[in-house]
Amino acid sequence: MSEKKVAIITGASSGIGEAAAKSLAATSCIVVLAARREERLKELVKEIEMSGGEALYCVTDVTKNSEVETLIKLAVDTYGKVDILINSAGIMPHSPLKDQRIQDWDNMIDINIKGTLYGIGAVLPYMNEQKSGHIINISSVAGHYAHAGGAVYSATKWAVRAISESLREEVAQDDTNIRVSIVSPGAINTELLSSITDPEIRENNAKFYENFGISVERVASAIQQIVDVPADTAWNEVIIRPTKQVR
Ligand code: NDP
């Protein structure tokens, strides 16, 4: 079995997931990359391998529990263990509630909440058996503050924090050595705004990100530090945002 840690990352085809994958693959981990866009994942595996790292991809839609289970099983069957799961897959189609963008609401609930839950559910049996593991869930500053136009997104990110804290208590009570961390970023320059379906709202958000957004490598570096902490210690929550961002 590899000395390196095995890290499964959802949302690895872009943004925070991709940057975390590159960072972890360059240091201490074999990475197993999950998302829907296969070409992106293939390219990333190539890039990581060219830099001397080890990576595998599995096309996965996190809204489908069976696909998430297949992803986790593939990692364990291939490498014999799973040390880290990063639930980064997410979307942020902001809109005021009065617009009744029901499909956006459903998608956010399915991807941001249920996708995270499916990841946790699928990986726990293996981590419990190993008596070790680290689950890192990506929430948001919006999981701490609600604002007009962001009701459903904030609700999903609040849910990620609630799920993470309950999970942390459960695995601590069960004496499993499993660590749980929440990463709550502020405005980070990624492809996230492309999930906003209302063009005007997308443009307004783009202006905010142009003024305030910081590089995705900042979040990858925080995740790297969270992973590198000795196993008897867990960074349970990190808020990381641009210095100039008020909320
Ligand atoms: P990106 O849009 O760059 O990345 C989102 C990732 O999620 C993509 O890899 C996408 O891959 C994946 N994804 C979306 N839907 C699914 C699905 N159904 N199944 C599997 N994968 C899916 O955005 P970020 O990197 O910024 O977002 C990552 C996380 O960070 C999200 O949870 C987001 O809410 C959170 N976040 C981001 C902030 C920011 O400012 N950027 C701030 C706070 C939190 P694909 O389309 O190939 O499936």
C-alpha cells in the first residue's frame, strides 16, 4: 500500500477542487478526481502525471448516490485505502426568491447538500473500518451570512456546516480518529459564476469578483495546511476570504 495519502476530490474539474488536487498531488497525496466533465479530468490527470504525481479520474455526478459509491469504491479498490475526501462540487445560481427559479433551487439542494451527504455516506464505512480518515467539506462565507438574492445558496452552505458539525461529533464519540474540516471561502476567482442562470445577476456578481476576488491557490494552500496538521489534531473550520471583502 502506498505511503502517500489517497485523496478523493469532487468538483475536481475546475476551481477549488482542481487547485486542491494539484497542490495535494505535488506534495503528499495520490488524488482521485471526480466531476462530470471527462475531458477536464483527463487533462488534469495528464498534467499531474507530467509533474511526477499520481492521479486517477472517475466521471461522477454527485447527485447520484450510486455514482458516488462507485467513485469511493474505485479509489479503495485501486489504492487499498481512502485517507481524504474533499467535497468541493457545488453551484451558486443566485436569484431572489420571488423569481421562483425552482430548477436552480433543486440543483443547489441536490449538488451542494445531497452531493456532500452522498460523499460522506459512501466514504464512512471505509474510514470507520480503517479507523482513520479526513473529510473536508467546502461551505462558504454564505454559510455564515445570508443576504438578499442568496437565500437558497446560503441555506445549502449552512446545511453543509450543520452536517459537518454533526458528523464531527459522531465520529469523535465513536473514537474513529476521523477528522472533519469545513472550509468557508469568500470571493475566489473560479468558474462558479457560470452557474448563475440570470444574466444580470451574473454580471453584477462578476463585477464584485473583479473588484474583490482572490486566487484559487489561496484556498488550495489552506486545504494543504489543514491536511498537513498532525493526525491527533483537526482544524475544524477555516474562513478564508479577500482582505477587502466586508461580508
Ligand atoms: P467551479 O465552478 O470552478 O467548480 C465547481 C465544480 O463542481 C466543478 O468541478 C464542477 O464540475 C463540479 N460540479 C458541479 N455540479 C456537479 C455534479 N452534479 N456532480 C459532480 N460535480 C459537479 O467553482 P468553485 O471551485 O468556486 O466551487 C467549489 C466549491 O466552493 C463549491 O461548493 C462552491 O459553492 C464553494 N465556494 C466557492 C466560492 C467562490 O467564490 N468561488 C466561495 C465560497 C464557496 P463538472 O461541471 O465538470 O461536473
